[in-house]
Amino acid sequence: MSLYGSTVLLPQYLQVWMGYSATNAGMVLSPGALVFVCLMPIIGRLLSRYDARYLIAFGFSVLTIALYHMSRTLYPGIDFSTAVWMRIYVTTGLAFLFVPINTVVYAGVAPSKNNAVAGIVNLSRNMGGDIGIALVTTLIARRAQVHQEHIATAVAGSAQTFAARLSGIAQAFERAGMSSVQATKSAYAAIYRQVIQQAQTLAYLDTLFVFACFAALMVPLVLLTKSAQGRAAASH
């Protein structure tokens, strides 16, 4: 669940709240995908030398650090390179998960049951993806409402600061050729958009932190499972 939820957060934020086009968002994701592909043969060699559980635990540890780092770094003004590196950090952790997890899943399974195992794995992957994306959407919506209420309360509590900000924006619109009434309406709309953007950003940060906690919980759980070698030996 944490795998699939974490993969959609950054591109979603870039497109919805930072105005990235699909092409630019793809450019942010591409270096991470390249790193993922380059790590595959290295991880394949490591699997022949180390227990798959340790590689999975390492992958979840990297993913935890990457998501926590993102929850402390993401903001509406991040530059392109920062977004690229955040994606690379996440995909580095993911690279240490997919192949080792498949190795552990098939360990000790008779060849005649491989198709059944593949079906269960695909079902679990699809369900995990659906649950992760649904959880992301729900958390962002709920936390955005909470933060919007807090920000609106803070804005209302500083009436003089709000009035000065509103007046400054309205005057800027008037200088651009708007009437006084239209400029005031546009100023209110501009401030409201800023409140929404800040609330959504804080909601994304909260969601990233939650998924970082999910990933961290997986580290000890993975180490408690039986090793692939042990399972293979027990099946014979």
C-alpha cells in the first residue's frame, strides 16, 4: 500500500498545484525510472549473495527516509532539480523491493503452483495499489479541510494584515486595468487560492509523513519473516 501510494504523490502535486504539464511531470519522473532500471542488475547480483529479507528491509528503510525527506522539503516553490532528486530517492528504495519481494514470494513454491502464486501476487498488487491511491485521496481531502480551517481562522484573526494584503492585491489589479469592484473580487479570489494551495500543500506533507511511517513499520515486519532459503529447504 505504501509503495503505490508514494508513487502518485509527487507527480499529482506537480501537475495539480504547481501547474506542471504532463510532459514536464514526465521529465521529473524519467531520471528516477532510469535509476530504477540501472539498479535492477545490481540488485539481481546482490540477491545471490545476501538474504532477500535484508534487501527488502534496506529498500523500505530508504523509502522511509525518502518519504520523510519529501514531507519536509515539498513546497509550492520547489525547483525542477529538487523534484527530480526527490523522485530518485523514492525510486531507489522501490528498486530494492520489487525483485527481492518476488524472490521471497516464490521461494519454496513447487513449479506446478507458480501460476497460482502469480495470480495471488497480481491480485495483491492491484488491491494494494487501489487501497494506497484511495488512502492518498482520502487523507489529502481530510487533512486539506483541517488545514484550510486553521489557515482561515489565522487569517481572520489578523484583520489588519489581511486588509493590507487585500488592498495591495486589489491595487495591483486596478493598475492592470480592472475596475475597483472587480479588482476587489479578484483580490479575494487570489487570497482564497493561496489559502487552498497552502492547505493542500500541508495535506500532502501530512500524507507523505503517514506513508513514511507505513514504510518504517515494514522494516521489522520483513525481518520477522522466514528467509527464502529456509522456506525452500522446508518445502523439500
